[in-house]
Amino acid sequence: MQFIKTGILSIFLICLFFFVSLVHADIFMKQKVHQGGMQFMGQTQEPTDQVRTTWLSKDKIRSDEPGKSIIMRLDEKKIYMLDHEKKEYVVMPLDFGEKMSKEMQKEMGEDMSEKDKQAMMDMARGMTNVEVTVTPTSETKKIGEWNCKKYIQTMKMMMGTTTTQIWATKEIKMDEDLYGQLSAAMMGMQSGTQGFMGDMMSELKKIEGIPVLTETSMMMMGQEIKSSSELIEFREGTAPAGTFDFPEGYKQTENMGF
């Protein structure tokens, strides 16, 4: 189930990057998050409902859910995934797709056929190859305190296709100049992905404003997995001291149930 979780993490990071692209001061967000249940190879993941809080700065992001956190440091080109109960963490480079390809190359023995090697490399590249299409609609409605417009986003990845209804508002202001700067920086970090990242960011620019409600349906391994996220608080301010720092006393591990 680990590669499925990697795909879900990729979607999460794309959503976070969309938000951080709008930052011109530290921003705090609170969201209600629902993740539907799923079954895979005899394992069952039960549905969950929780609150996610996120602080975004110019080159740093921290997202917290019960028992776990993700700290994204653009300045260090690293992502830290923390398990607070076990006091363990995983470090992932921002160009994790490229690293995955290199690790797979190391694991390939001399006895493996060239055909099998190529198949494994294609799978590694496919994990980070994302095709995104955004279609604006004329539908509008008020969600919470914000007037929103509906967009349909389709995301094609190796493990399946994801369709998301995005309700976005223009009532929360954004910094267009920083959007372009961070887009260029992110594409520069993602070795070998400049092409599709450029296409993806071009599509995401069709979404005018900030997403308030997203409702996602992901077809994976022949089953539908639904999730949603609703923005319930959004404010500018200054992140508390130490928000983006790595906690002491945590042990690094290679695998974590994110």
C-alpha cells in the first residue's frame, strides 16, 4: 500500500504548493479533512475525519494532523514527515522522483534483463508524472463566509485518475508576483520534471482565487476512493517561533505509514 500512499502524498504536496504560491505574508489555514476508506491486498484503511492546520511562509510549509506533521522546506529542498507518537521521521528530497529512479537502478542486479530494468524505470518515472486538466464552470455558491466558483480538475497519474470539484473564492487576496517566482523555483528543483510541471502550473492558474472546498474521487485498483477538504479558517499573521524547525529527539526511519 506504500506506493498508493506516495501517490496521495504527491497530490497533497501539489495542493500545498498551490497555496504557498499565493503567500505574501505568513498564512494560517484550518481545514476539515475527510479521507475515505479503501482495501488493498487484504489491508483495510478505515475512513477518517480530522482537522488539519497549516502554516505557510515564503519558502516553508508546516501541516499538522493528529499525531503527525509534514514540514516542507523549500530552502533546504527537503520534506520532513514526522510521527509524533513514535518520535520518528522520514526525510524526502523535493526531487524524490529522481531519487526513486536512482535507488531502483542500484537495486537492479546484473541478472535482470534490460526489458525488466526498463519497465522498473518507467514505473519510477510514472510515479511523479502527473497530467492535470482544469475546466472552469459557471456554477457559484457561498461556502462558509466566502462566495465561490466551481472548477473541475482531472489529474492522471500512474496509479489512476483523480477527479476533483474545486470551489474557489477570489475574496481572499493573493500575491501574483510571488506566484511566478515560486513556480520557477519549484520547477528548477524537480530534476527531469520541468516539462510536465510547467503544463500543470499553467492549468492550475485557471483556478481564480483560493480553494475553499475540494471534493475528490480517485479511481485506484478498481475501487473509488473519496476525500474532501473544507477551509474553515484563513488568516494572515506571523508563524510562532520554531514552527518550521525540526523537533529534537526524533529518530530517522526509512518507512512511515503516511
